[in-house]
Amino acid sequence: MTSDQSIVLAACFNQKYVPQAATMLRSFADSVTTPARWYLVADDSVDQPTHDRLVDFARSRGLTAEAARIPDDLVAGFDDCGYLPRIAWYRAVLAEAFCDEDRLIYLDSDLLVLHDLRPLWEAKLRPGDYFGAIGQPSYGDAAILAAGVGLSPDTPYFNSGVMLMDLALMRAEQFARRTREFAVSDDRPELPTADQCAMNALFNDRWTSLDPTWNCMSSIMLPFLFGAEWRDDRFHDAVTLERAARAPAVVHFEGPAVLKPWNARCFNPFADLYRTYRAETPWPLDALEGRRHDAWFARMSPRLQARVWQFRRWQTGLSRGRS
Ligand SMILES: [Mn+2]
């Protein structure tokens, strides 16, 4: 662990996600009282003025932040995997990119931080585990995604949007090289969620399951999306999920476009808070995204909207969107 007692965090984003990263940082600045240092990692689509502007914004909100890029050679070969941009793979190589750090919290940009993250930073990992993460509820897509990469449906499947990483151990045991070899191998399974599927497949017995409050995904916040209740989950007890949903430390707007708070249809109860924070960034939302009929859908009750969503999902097969 670093000697200065700061918690160390990284966000990775492309041009499209710069406003989301800014919003996430804005929420973090309001919520976190513990000393923290940020690596703001941009890919090639982010031009330097935009990157600098994001770092300046973070600093203007009192955060300690520096711009970072991932060297091309670390992500060579990852280009053609999965259906997500190459940036999704960045988290698999963070240990190599930040050689001076031994521990790191990785956060997606499509989330809000609402509590201090010191308890997450200090969470104990099982001896030998590379990282801590939050398992997806069994009533969501977990079993389908697990089976897709050859795991039994009873194997917990984690979401890679929030990860507490033991970078020192990942470096020592060549985590990045093993992930890359798997990702580029000819006989690997389909990886609908790119890095997330790959890391679940490779390291299913090497991660520690953390409290869902640290990554309150849409499926935890709104179990009715899947026609389920918290008690239907086989991996967490119902009270733990209910507590996470009612007092989340991190709200993760995970899932397809209609579950993103910049979409007119989003009925996540934290969408308004996201929009409030977004308005306080250099990238305010001019208008909510979505097709013309989405504004009409938005007037329906969340449970009715969820039924429509389920029906369409059933029509089109498993949604490939995650991010
Ligand atoms: Mn996400």
C-alpha cells in the first residue's frame, strides 16, 4: 500500500464518456472526505485539450488528479475482442501501467459515488485474490454470461465496473499477459462483455466478493427489471441487496441505453441526481438522449416500462450492452 495514506483511483474513458467521467468525479468530490489521488486515463479518441480540461475540472473541485494514457504496447492485440471499445480492456492492464502503485480502486464512468470510499479501500481481500468486485445477482444476466464462458451457472459472475485491485499481486503473477493471451486466442468463447467476461472466465476463483453497496447495479436497484425480487438472488441475502439499493455508496447505471441517466427513458431513482451533477460539469446535458417516443415511454410507471423492456429484450435475445 502507498505510504501517503491516500486512496488511489483510476477512471478510463473515451471521448464519448468524458462528460460521464466528469459527472462521476463531481459526485465523488461531494461524497468523499478521505485523501484521494486520481489517475484520469484517456484513450486516443480524447484530444489533449479535452483531457486537460477534465483534469482541471477535477482539481477545481478539490481533487488530486493527473492525466494518464495507457501505452499502446500494453493493449496491443485487444482491439478485436468483444463488442465494446478497446478502452474496456484498460482495466486488465492497470497493474502494468501504474507500476508505482500497489493497490487501486477502478471505477467506471457511468456511476455516481455517494459515500466515502475509505471502507472499500480498506476491504480485506482473500489471500491470493487479485481483486475484489461485486457479483451480479443470479436473477439477472449472471448465469447466461457465466455459462457463455464455460462456468457453471452456480459460479458467481462479477461486474467489472467497480474493482479493488491488488496491483502488486497482479504484476507478480502476470495478470495482464494472461488476460491478453486469453483474449487473442483462437479457441476462446465469445466475450459479449469483453474484459468482464474474460476476467470472469480466467479468475473465477481469484476474486473476493464485496458488499453490493459498492456497486449498486441496475439489477440490484431495480430487480423488477428481471421480473425478480431481492430474495430470488442465490449469491447475496435479500437484506444485503435491499440495503445496497436503499443506501448505495456507488450507483452504477449499468445496462443498455434506456437505463442510462442521460436517456429520457431512464427510471433509475438516481437519474435526477446524475442530471443535477452533470449540469455542474463543463459538459452539461443540452437535452436528454433518446428517440422521439422515449419521452412518451418515460411517462409510464417504471414497472410497466420494465415489462416493455423485458419484452423487447426477449425479442432480440440477450442484450449485448453492458459498459
Ligand atoms: Mn458501467
